[in-house]
Amino acid sequence: MAAGGLAALIAILAVSVLWSREPEYRVLYANTSDKDGGAIIAALSQMNVPYRFAPGGAAILVPEDRVHDARLKLASQGLPRGGTVGFELLENQKFGVTQFQERLNFQRGLEGELARSIQSIAAVQNARVHLALPVQNGFLREQPKASASVLLSLHPGRQIDRAQVAGIVHLVAASVPNLSPKQVSVIDQNGTLLSADGESPASGLDASQLNYVRRIEASMVQRVLDIVEPIVGTGNVRAQVTADVDFTQSESTAEQYRPNQGSEPAAVRSQQKVETPAGEAAAAQGIPGALSNQPPQAASAPVNGPAQPTHAATPGEAAAAGAGVRRESVTNYEVDKTVRVTRSATGTIKRLSAAVVVDHHRAVDDGGKVTRTALAPAELEKIQSLVREAIGFSSERGDSINVVNAPFTEIEPRKEVETPLWRQPENLALARDVGKQFGLVLLALIVIFALIRPALKTVVRRQPALAAQVDDPLRLQEPTQAPKALPASGQRHEDILKIARDNPSTVANVVRSWMSSEAKGA
């Protein structure tokens, strides 16, 4: 029993030491693919790093003090790859690949790089990018356009806003040559289209227009609260504003022509003057031939105009007429033209509707009782006037305002239920650790008091009894004993020999005590 208890106690101590020295495991990588998980486990085995799997196999665990070291070493080996390949695919090109294979590998590498960039967004768990890159041909007048589609897998419980979707669209469009943002489609794991074309919105208004309407309404509500709350008190007024916004886009172009009238100077466009000698002194002109040598036609009188007086020509005038010059002048003037382009503004407010609810007055009497009283009509009229001015009321647009005084329903604040101490995670972990150590100590005490201590007590009790048994048989060998006791002494002699064989240390102690007593007697 003593030997078994001692062995059990040593085993308990060894378990306690090993348990206290066991490292705490932390997550190395979570939600990895089967291919990446196998590669990571193989690399950890080569690095002699112990690992475990989380319940369900969703994560790989390693000791806490080796998490960062393992990640750095795995990153140097390109793990985890994430299931996508980038431009490293082009590093392993084989000799003799065709042009089609080169173009296909480049497209796969570009898709992988874009997927990695999109996965760096916090809300995105996984992403896939599909590119449609047509082959450019110089013999085609109109080249086909490139297009792209992106599939996003979001983390559970997370959402992606419109600004992030627009960023993904422009990231893909800017990474692919000749790709327009309108040719990029983004959907989530549920098949919902996240990127919508602004020119053909499915619901009548696109996201930017809806956000613009919401900002206008929120601004109007805040104006009402800022001006009414100082009068009735904080939390005693509720307001809602509905804005009807016109996003119609119209454009008109007009061209007007008017003659050059009045005293305004006219703009000369072109002017041409021709001087031709007339009479006998006129030199030969035109193309040589019979037609150019024909005599001029006889002059005719103008149809309109005053009659010229006739008189006999003097010899000087006749000579001058024979040597005269013919002058012609042509002047072209610009015609007035007015081009007017009119574009009507978009996002104009067509109509506003405001609803305001004001709580009753509260008063506390001497006994501490709270009483409520309705507002006077004059007070409601003042509040309505303030609201009308705050939102910019216009009767021409058909705006409407409704101010109502009604008691608010009091909602008791929800009491936060405190987690008991025995349910808090840190206390549970502490109790678990303390329980382990306490259990080992309790088990060690049970071994000591149930096995070792009784065995020691038995040994202590048997030593005096054995000494007495040895003493008594030896005394029986004295000559004063009767002959009838001889058979009994033979049996005692055998008992002494058995005791000596079983407990030599006890017999040695008895003999040593005899020798010491005899030495004292001498």
C-alpha cells in the first residue's frame, strides 16, 4: 500500500507539473480552405510546431508564444495562398507556350491580384473577379469593349456601403485598360446587385439622389428641433419633414436672327473692289480669242432712279470718257445670330410637408406629484410660426405644416441585467484553473491519507509485536522449561525463522537491543 500510494503521489505531482507547463493555444489561421490548411499543417510539422484544431475544424491553433513566429515563417513560404493566384503565375511560364495561353495566364493573374486587393477591405471575406477582355483587332472599325464582374462574400453580420462599392468599381475599372466603370457589375453572396447604373435606376432614383433627399429632410428636422427644443425642453418635441424633390433634367437651345437695322454699326464680313478701264484706252482683257474681243454692249438706262439731264459733250469730257475707268465694289455683312442654351436646375424642392408633435407641459407640486397640462393655442401658434420660418415655408409651392400638442407616453428605461460573478467569462476561466489545481491537491491528500498513512501506521504497530514474538520463542529455549513444551518450541523456532526471512530489519533491531542490554549488564 505504501509503495502504491507513493507511486500515485509521484504521478499526481508529474501531472500537476505538466499541466502547469502546458502552453495556451491561440488561433493561427481561421476559415482557411482545405488546400491551404493541408499546406499549413505540413509546414508546421516541418518546423516542429505543435498544433491543434478548434472544435469543428474552423481554425488552426498553435502555442501562444509561437503564433507570430509561425505566421512570419509561413508568410515567407507564401502561405496561406487564399485560393487565388496572382502575377506569380507568370513566373512559371514554360517554354513553347502559345499566345493564347500567355494572354489567358495574364488575365488569371490580373483577376487574382484584383481579388486580393478587394479582400483587404474589412467587410469582405472573399472575392472573385471575372474579366472579359476582348481581343483587339486593327481591322475592326469599332473595337469591342471590356467588361468585368465582381462577386463579394461578406463576413457574417457585416454590410458594405455605397461608397465602398463605388470604390471597388473604380478600382477594377482603373486596373483594366479601356474599361468603363459602367461596365463593372458587383454582386454579393446573396445575388443582390450592389452596383447600379445611374442612368437607368431600377427604383426611379439612384443612391446619390436618395441620399440627397435624406440630407434635405434631416437638415429640416434639425432646424425645427434647434428652434423648438429651447422653448418646450429637450426631448419634448418630435418632428418629421418630407421633401418632394424634382430631379428632372431639361435643356433647351434657341437660335435667333435679326436684320441690321437702326444706328448700330454692322459687322463687315468681306469686301471686294474691282476697277476696269473703259473706252478706247481699255486694254485687252480676258482669255484670248473671239469671245474676249467682242465690243461691249450698249448701255441701258436704269429702271428706277431720277432721269439724268442730257447735254452735248465738250471735247474735254469726250476725251475723258474715252480714257475712263469702271469701278465695282461688293460688300458682305454678317447676319446677327443669338444662340441661347438653357439648362434647368436639378434637385429643386417642389413641396415640403412638416409634422411636429409637442409634449404637454410638466409641473411638479409640493407633494412631488407630476401633472401635465396642454399648451395654450397662442403657444401652439408661436411654435407653428417658428417652424414655418425654419423650413422656409412657401405657399406657392403648396407646403404644409401641422403642429400637434399631445402627451408623450413615458417609456421606462430598460434596466441592464448585470451578469453574475459566477457567469463572467474571466471568473469562469479562473475557477476552472483553480479547480484543476485544487482537484490535484485533493487527490494527493486522498492518496496520502488512504494509502500511505495506513501503511506507515501498520509498520509502526507491527515492530513491537514482532519484537515480542521473537523474544518469547527465544525464552522458551531455556532448560527450566518442561518437556511437554518442546513441541511448541519447535513451532516457535519455525516462526522465528519465517519472521527473520520476512522482516530481517526487525530481527536485526531485536538482536541489536539484546547486545546492547548485555553490554550494559556486563
